[in-house]
Amino acid sequence: MNEGNSIPKISNYKSEIVLLLLVVVAVITLIFIMQERTKRAPDFEAEIYPTLEETFNLNENIGTPILINFWASWCVPCEVEFPHIQKMRDKYKKDDLIIFGINSFDLTEDAISFLNRLNISFQTGPDPNGEINDLYEITGLPVTIFIDKQGIIQQKKIGYIDEETLQKWISKEIE
């Protein structure tokens, strides 16, 4: 090969390649974040404790901010965070904020006993087959999800949630 037709070595462009890879990773990350921020909440219907004669339908409540909490009576962090969620129910009118708890893989009598013991007044119901858990990609408990008036998931917290975080999420949308 003669000198005039030689191909430049990749090592001559090492910093440019690293920079390009960083830009590609940043763009992919941004796209992922934006998809999560614009993800429409999957619709579901669940019976409501204690009678299981009424149902809650997510799509019927779009237009009002919705707080969903996945829980179980045997989940210790669920028991610790439920009073914080109840405070949000006490603070905001039902027309301003809808709260619905989804009881996961629990016996009905255990769930109702749990709700009564903690004096919970927000609506909650069972997901006996895990279908709603699957829709929301729930892999552990508790999980709290905040959905805005347009039905878009704005926040998702895996694990215990405190009162301050709940207040911050809700006040952004309501006040």
C-alpha cells in the first residue's frame, strides 16, 4: 500500500469515539425517561372492599389526580406507610384526589381486618390473580403510583413512601 491511500488508525479518533458513545447513551437515557414520563396509566377494574359489590375503574376517574398504592396485609412497610396515605385522604376532598389501594395476593378476610385495624377510609380492593400487578409491572411491595389528570403516570415509588413525598407529588398537581 502506498502512503497516499492509507486508512487512519482508530486510535487517532479515540476521544471522538468516546464522546460519540457518551452522547448516544445520554440520548437513549433521555428517551427512556421521557417514555416513562408520558406513559399512560393502564386501565383496570377492581372490586371494592368490604362488600366487593362495587367496582373501581381507572379510566372512569381520569380527569382527577389518582394515587394508587399496591399493598398486602403481611407487608410491614405497607402498614407503616398507610397512615401517611390516609392523611392525604383526610386532607384532600375526593373530588380533588382519588386514592385507591390494590391489595396484592392476600386473603380477603386478612385485607379487611388490616383496613379496619388501621381505620383506613380510602377505597381499596383485591387483585387476586395479579393481573393489575402485571399491568403496572409490580415486582415487590409496597409500590405507590401517582397519575395526573390526563391519566399519565408522573411518579412511581418502589418501597416505603413517606408523607413528605406524597405531599410533594400531590401538591404539584392540585395546588
